[in-house]
Amino acid sequence: MIVYAGKQFWNDFNNWDEAVFQDANRPRDNDKFKLRPWLQSDKWDWRWTNKNTDFSHIMIKWWWVVWGTSAWIQLLWNIPPMKEERTESELSQFPSYAGVIPESMRMEKQNNPFVAVKSWTIKYQTWDGGTWYTTKSVNTTYFEIAKSWLYYVMCYGTFYFDPSYYDSNVGYQYKERVGLAQKYEDGIFRNTDRAQARAVGNGDNVRFLQISWFPAWSQILPLVAHSLTSGTTTVFDAMSVIRLW
């Protein structure tokens, strides 16, 4: 049925016969294409619709003692005691060369309602001290995904070994590992992926990156491990989660 009689010139339509269609009077964009019903708010122009917007971002940092894993046994994963903010007394326990202050250790959060920060006693899988896995409990802070989406996850650890025991001549024998754990249906956090480096040295940085689709209410936290068992090893760590557009 022809219901639209006006504007039937070539320069008003992309095709000469568009005027004969029932929806010929539908609003059009600058290129004379009809706007689809109820979708006028679509992102027609990516650059314009994302003007003055930022990616959502959240990061937690910490510094702590990480015990090593002896050779030829299962990996001893360490769960960091993460917190949103540190006190002066807590930071005074860190090595003097760390140079950290409370302001630098606070949680960073920018436009991120998509990831919740929660503190609870959780269960995680690690080494049993013998030849197999075991489950341990720890009170820590973890991230909970509040909206199903594609997320960029970054975990890194900067390792500082005890100079009284560390020997650069045999550093190639040791490994450093940083990984990500996710809560499974049985309520236990298990390692899902990791990055590692060999030939360790003081100040080494190991970075783990992952881009994955996380369903809502997924719970994730970082893991750290290394194989130098002599002396005290401290690690400066951070975990960052960014929701991708």
C-alpha cells in the first residue's frame, strides 16, 4: 500500500522506489537510511558514542612474605592477604627498600560497578606438603564479577629474595610463578592459568594476562609461587580487572 506521497525525488531516497513502501515515512539518518524501530540509540558511530568515557578499572596491591616450593613436589600456591587499604603499622613491617606508603597501597577504582570487592574466609587448592594436593582456608579479599561480560585480568608479582641466601650464579635453577584462581562449583578456588619465569633475580617482575568471558558472580583471586626455599622472599603484587566495551 502506498501511504507516502512526498519527497519522492532521487536525492531524498537511496533507491527510486522507496517511496512506495508503507514505512517510507520512517525517520532517516544523514545517509538517508531508515532508522530501525526501537534501536535509534544504537552506537551508530563508535568514536562519538564513546566520547568522554573511560574503561572501568579496579586494582588492589599488596606486599607479603611468600614461602618457596621445594623441587620435585606439587606446587605450593600462596594466597595473598589482600586489603583495600593498609595502615601505617602494617606497612612498617615491609622491607625498607620497598618504599611503599599507605597512599600507594590503596585500592584503585575508576567507574567500576561491575566488579565487587569482598573479604571472606575462602578455601583454595594447594600442595599438601607431601606428594599431592590439599585444601586450605585463608581470610582474604577477592574479586566478584557482578555482570557477565568480557574482562581483561592482569596479575603481577615483583619478587625480592633474601640477599643473604640468594646467589645469582645459580638463579637459573629457580622459578617464579603468578597465576589466577577461580572458585569452582564445590566452593574451592583452583588455579586456572599461570605465567612463570626462570633464572630469577631480585626485582624480577612476572606478569599474567588473561581476557575471558566471566559469568556474573564468578569469583577470582591471584596466586603466587616460587621455588627458592632459603631465606625469606617477599613479593609486591597487584591484581587489576578491566571490563572491556
